[in-house]
Amino acid sequence: MGRVTVAVAMSVAVVACAVAGVVVGRRVRSRRKWSRVVGLLRELEESCETPVGRLRQVVDAMAVEMHAGLASEGGSKLKMLLTFVDHLPTGSEVGTYYALDLGGTNFRVIRVQLGGRRSSILSKDVELQPIPQHLMTSTSEDLFDFIASTLKQFIEKEENVSEFSSLRKRELGFTFSFPVKQMSIHSGILIKWTKGFAIDGMVGREVVEHLQAALSRNGLDVQVAVLVVNMEWGNFWSSHLPRTTYDINLDAESPNPNDQGFEKMISGLYLGEIVRRVILRMSQESDIFGPISPSLLVPFILHTPFVSKMHEDDSPNLQEVARILKLKLEIPEGPLKVRKLVVRICDVVTRRAARLAAAGIVGILKKIGRDGTGGITSLRGRSDMKMRRTVVAIEGGLYTSYAMFREYLHEALNEILGEDIAQHVILKATEDGSGLGAAILAASQSSYTVDSVQ
């Protein structure tokens, strides 16, 4: 009996040891997997570092590129293009003017009623219209017909049509936020597409001519008075920019490799995609996110608004993070530490973007002598002189709707400029600024005099 008891006890002990061995083995493997993921996170953090010294190098490089672009055509990746705007609005402009603002995956139609000096803007109507994905790679006729038909519907909603007659056409300012070689105040040739557009046969063609033809096809008696372009700082590049393997692969697989490098690191179009690529890499190195889902393999499925929601999740146990991971990437709910990991990824990618955007802003301030080092250096230390205030208008949901992005941008601006200078630089969120500006420029360049309009 005693021998049987000993045998049973020994058997139980053997089983217990075996179970313990399995458990320990699992823990060891789990730790190894987690260590690999932590290593990838550390690598991401180091690659995305933006100390103030590096940001100042980016500032200097941006200013140098702007000077180079002005010095010679093709001298810089920044398109420092002549605008042909030889006079600015005076504030006495009167009448109703329109604008089209095409700058990415959305475009705006704007109507502004100007009242002269007594009340410069009497009214403003704006309609936001998404560009259907297929039109971004379709034909120029399809794209501009869509824009023209949207404008037509917008115009037909207006109440006061008495101002326009056979003697006075509606006039339009066209903000076309792509690199264009401008030929006159109302004409320009497309140099290349950016922002995901890739329409064959349009590069090298006159932009306003295509829009004007579409307006005519849609029965609209509207004259494009002004074409407005920008320097496309998204194409800025410098060896000082903190580039990761995720950026390199994203660029290589994009429709425009080796172009818009700065844009691909800072814009809302790409932040969610960078986060997705980081999560995918971690999923390939470890199973902490569970089996790799088909959704996780889909480029651009994780839009930046979802990144901001995860980043700013203050719910108990980060339930919003869990919800979005399941909804968008089909990642099942896992341990809390996995959700915290995702928040950290969002933070690293967003912080880098915001701080680089701040450096870009200061680069422009440096070019125009408003960063405290250029034409106003002599003002430092003089109690009888005051530094001029500079207002920087910022438009877009990334700044207005993503609190952490906005906070990081302001923080970096203060670091780069120093508090004494930064207090004179005001960042102001604007709505429809580029479109509104085009409408007002159309008024200032109008072929109708103020007297005839009145």
C-alpha cells in the first residue's frame, strides 16, 4: 500500500513538473515576443527623435531651399513660383465673388459678398465636397466636370441673382494646390500631381483652360479671374529629417516615389498609414496582436482621425483603442499593455509630425526675417524697439481637431524660437482661408470697376 502511495505521489509530482515546465516555457516565449516588440518601439522612438538642435537644422535647410528656389528655376525641390499678383486687395472691393479650392481629397466651393470698407465681408457660404477616389486617377475631363457640376449646383442655390447679367459675368478665384508654372494671373501649367492624384495627360497642360472648358460644358457663364498656387512645402527634403524604414517603404510604394517627402512625414493623409505599418511590423515579429488580419494588410485603412481618437483616449482601460483596433484592423481585444503600446506608437508618429511642421513654419519665418535672427536681430536688447507681431494662419483638421498634434506643434515652436521671440508669433486657426483669399484676390483683380459694380 505504501509503495502504491509513493508511486502515485511520484506520478503527480512528475505531472506537476511537466505542467510547470510548460507554463514557464510559455512565459519565456511570451517575454521574448514582448522584448522583440519593445525593441521595435525603441527603434521607432530613436528614429523619430526631434531634439531642438535637429529642428533648427531643418529650419535652416527650409530657408536655404526657399532662397535656392528663388535664385533659379529648378534650383530647389520647393517650387518658388511667381504669382503674377502685382497688387493686393485694398478693402474697397464690392460685389459677390466665387472660389474653388482644390488641395487634396476634398475641395471647397465658396461664395463671398464683399461690402467695401464699411463691412468688408458681408456674407460667406461654403460647401465642402469630397473628391471621389476614382476621379483622382481618372481623366482631366471627369475631374473638372465634377468640379464644375458641383459649382453649378452651388450657384443655383443662391438667392440674389440680380447682381449678375449679360453685362457682368460671375468671377472666380481658383486655388489649385499643386505645383504649377504660372504664366499669368489666370493661367498656369501643371508641373506634376501630388496628394494622391495621378491623372494621365494633364501634366504639362494649362490648368485654367481645362476648368474653363468644363464650366462651359456645364452651361456656366463664369470667368476664372485668378489662379492661386503655393510653394508646396510638402516637397521639401533635407538629410536632417528623421526618416524611418516605415517612411522609406511608404514612399517607395506610393504613386510618387522620391517626391513630397516632407508631406509624407507630417500630413494627415499619411500619419494613420505610418501607424498601421508599425503595427503590421510588430504583428509580423510577434503574435501579441493575434493572427494578422486581412484588414491590417490594407494600405491607408487607418485614417488619421482614428489615430487621434486612440492617442487621446481617456476611457477606462483604453476601451476606445480596443474598439478602433477591432473596427478598423480586426485586431481582437488583448491585454491592456498592448493597447498602451498602440497609444505610444500614435504618440511617437504624431509628435514627430507636429514638431517638423513647427520647424517648417519657423523656416518660412526665417526667410522673411520674422524669426528673431534675420532683419530684426538688431532689435534684441533694445528697450525702445518692439518686435513686430506675426500671425500664422493654419488651416486643416489635423491642427484644429487633433489636440495633441496642436500641443506638440506649439511646444516645438516655443523651443525653436525661444519664449521671448515665440510670444510675438501667433498661430491662428482659419476656416477656408485659402479659398476665401482666392475669392478676395478675384475681386481685387476684377475686370469690372468698383463703380460699375455699385
